[in-house]
Amino acid sequence: MTAPSRRGLNDAVTRLWGLVAPAYDLPFLQRWVYRPPHDEVIAQLRAHAARKVADIACGTGILSDRIARELQPDAIYGVDMSDGMLARARARTDRVQWLRAPAEQLPFDDGALDAVVTTSAFHFFDQPAALREFHRVLAPGGLVAVAALSARQPLLQAPSVNRWKPQHNASPGEMRALFEGAGFAISDQHRIRRPVWTQVISDLITVGTKS
Ligand SMILES: C[S@@+](CC[C@H](N)C(=O)[O-])C[C@H]1O[C@@H](n2cnc3c(N)ncnc32)[C@H](O)[C@@H]1O
């Protein structure tokens, strides 16, 4: 479970997201910043034929809604901590079950899901705690896909995770260690494919399965 001090810091982060929620769906922002990781996650879910899926830190619900419409799983849950973001998600569609919960303490039984995905948010989480929680709620063979900001030059990035930092952009090596530490076998890791003019955004997708 998340340390209380880290939870308080993350609550402040998610409240801030509630304030920016009205601007979040701007088409240029979505197309250039958020859509590339969404496309990668959809491809991973399609390849895995996932039927019970949770999109963690779903924001205004654009990816969850795409999963519902494009993949038609048996169940799709959109989970976030921000009331403001969830209000916009609820207004978007009722094809998704929207839930308010932290990534580190999910409202699902052990082994209840066959895929957990998260885009553009993992850098805010208590990362070891969130990955342990993803592992808990997945059935054996379940898929986890994390797309998040990730330092290209680990030696130049601000050092270490600590409870007073609201965000940590884990390097590829740190992500692999986090996945393996939580009990996942890594099946893929690569930089998010982006148009050249948005490659200033340094994000990475890491994919694993629960053995
Ligand atoms: C940049 S938005 C990303 C939204 C969406 N995943 C997307 O790709 O468009 C970050 C979201 O992470 C949520 N968030 C941050 N920390 C969280 C946590 N520990 N648990 C659940 N949601 C969290 C925020 O409330 C916000 O909605």
C-alpha cells in the first residue's frame, strides 16, 4: 500500500489534473501527445485478445472509449483518482465502467482481469506499488502494458524516486527491473513511435505478462 505522505502528494497531482480537465481533449493535444501511446496499447490488446481490461489513470476516458468501440471486450473499466477527469469520462460514454481509485489500490479481486494498461500517467504513481497491484488483479497469462515518460539519458536525469517527488520518469532499465520485481516476464519494450516533430516527448512502452 502507498505510504500516506506519497498518497497526499499524489492527491494534489490528481486534483491539478481535475483543473486542467476542460482543456485536456483539445484535438491537437490529443493527436500529437496522447494518441501515439493509445495506438500502441490498442495494438497490444488486440494481439493478446484481452476480454477483461482496465485502463488505469484513464483521465477523460479517450483510450478506454476506444478500447470499448474498437475491441469490444467483455468488460472495460476506466479508473482514475481525479473527479474532474472522471466527470468528463462519464459524459463521454456509458460503454465503460468508470471507477475512482488509486493505481496502487485497485477495486478488483485477485486475478479478475486479463489486461491492465496505463498511458501517460505511470510517472506519477508509486511505481513498485502500482506494478504489484497490477500483478495481483491479473489472471495468470494476463497482459500489462505501461506507456509513460521515460528518460533517454538516465545519467542526466534527476536522481532516484523519493516520496517528495510528484513524478519520476523511469529509464528503460528501471522499468525492466520494476516489471521483473513485480513478477512480470517482459515481452516488449520500445520507444513510442511518434511523428518526428513530437519526438521531443521521450516516452516508452513496456509490455509484460504474468506467468
Ligand atoms: C496525463 S493524464 C493521462 C490520462 C490518460 N491515461 C491518457 O492517456 O490520456 C494523467 C492522469 O493520471 C491520473 N493519476 C495520477 N496519479 C494517479 C494515481 N496514483 N492513481 C490513479 N490515477 C492517477 C490523473 O488524475 C490524470 O487523470
